[in-house]
Amino acid sequence: MSQLPKVVITGAVPVRGRAIGAAPEMPGVEVVMAPVSPKPTPEELRGLVRGADVIISMFYQRVDVALLDAAGMGLRGIVNYAVGFDNIDLGACRERGLLVANTPDAVTEGTANLAWGLILACARRLVEADGFVRSGAWEKQGPLSITDFLGVHLTGRTLLIVGAGRIGKAVGLRGLAFGMRVEYAARSRHVDFELAPLAARRVELDEGLARADVVSIHTPLTPETRHLIDARRLGLMKREAILINTARGPIVDEAALASALQERRLWGAGLDVFEREPRVDPLLREQSNAVMAPHIGSAERYWREVMTEMVCENARAMLEGKRPPNLLS
């Protein structure tokens, strides 16, 4: 049997210059990769992590008591391949003295870029326009009139950032290029948001929702933020407002959002995350003013490769008894 420390990676990862799903090189370490396809079931995952010193987990997998028990007494820590960590039972990890780390910063640029892709797609009705071209309807109808596919403009409008973290700030800074005014809603004041060039104004959430033309969600999922955007708060928003969620699905009441979109009480929504992934509310799927992506926020090759390097650095530190660079707990 191998006497090398064991690191288990529970899903496919991109490695710079190599195929996706290839094991990253960690000299002096036994690296065990989960199958790329099909993804392991929870039961298979428990078998895979048996005897692990460090587990590198994916954001969509529950790191719970059952998984920790399956790993055994030699487990030293968990590294989440994500910035969010709502999939990890932090209390159970603390009770066992386990270190927990994540990958902040590496997800910032990709997720901010996607958020803006969703904003523009909603504002300019790109999903509807794409379907119109692909269906052959344009060829059948002929040249469009100047009143067809009218969108909403963004210059001079208000962008509300909900959650004043790295990604929210990056989205706000991009808003300046479109001449938008930026406001933010957060539990505490973030002076860095108020400094130039962003010069964002802090507002209470309800006030901000009523004023905003674009609302972009960037807060973690906690018991307090679950359904933070519910039917009442959706009702505060302007009829021509756009809601963007690239954070976590349950922050928004999906059924309430689907109804608001169907009744045209909002201009549109751009969603990369959903309340019960990978299931999406059937009514929401029917709405042409919803632009949807399958949780690909940080999925730019360069940054995903950086994330792989970060999780390996965190894992190596745990194995060497050092403080991981991105320690959560």
C-alpha cells in the first residue's frame, strides 16, 4: 500500500497545458481523481475519499458528516473548488479540527464577465433575437421595422450591487464603462466601494431595489439570505428592471421570479444559478425574457486553471502542517 499522503479530487479539473480531468502534479502525494463521467454518486464518493488526508471538493457536492466519517481519522482538511462554501458543514469540520479552504479571487473576473454578459443579453433581448434568426422567421418576415426587438439602454441608469464582495465590486466597476451610477446594499459599510473610481452609494436593500434599473446579486447563501429576493421585494422593482443572479440560486424565490417575468412585472432576468440545480422551475424555462446559463460563472479556462493551482497550494499547506493561503476555518 502507498505510504504517500492521499489527496482526493472529487471532480474533473482543468490543468494548465493538459487535458481537462487530468490529475494535477503534486510530487510526493498520491492524487486520486473521481471519474469524469458519470459523476460519482454520494455513496461512490464516500468510497472514493476513504483514507484521504485532504479532500478537494466541488461546489455541487455536500461535504457532510457522512462524507467526513467515510474519509476516516486521517483527514486533515477540505479544499473547496469554489469561493462559496455553503455545501460544506463547517460546524462538523470545526468539531473535528479540520482545516477548510476555498479559492477566492480566481472566480472574480470570470463571474463578473458572465454577469455583464447576462445584463447585456437581457437588455438587448439577445435570446429572443437569436431564436428569431435560427427559426427562419427573419427570412420569412423580411427586413425588420425600427420598432422590432427594442431593448432598454443602460447609460445613466442605476446598477444596484447586492453584497459588497470582490465579484460585486468587479461588476460595479464594469458598470462605469456603460455610464451607470452604482449603488450597493450590504450588512455593513464598505468604504472601498465608496472610493473613486466606483464611488458607489450605500443604500438599504428595499430602497435600492425600488431605485435600480439593474440589480446584480453577489451575496453568499446563508439562512439569512435564503429567499432574500422574494415576491415582496420583486414587487418593489421597476417594470423595466433587470435582475441578475450569479451567486447562489436559493437567494431568489424562483417561483416568484417566474411569475413576475411571465406577467411582465420585470423586464428580464439573467440567471446562472437556480434554487434546485440542476432542476429549473418549468414556468421559468418558458419565459423568453429569462436568460439562463448552467452555473458557469467562473468558467473561463485561464481562471479555472488558476483555481486548480490554488487548491493544490492549499492542499499542500495542509499536508505540511502549515496555514493554507485561503483558510476559511
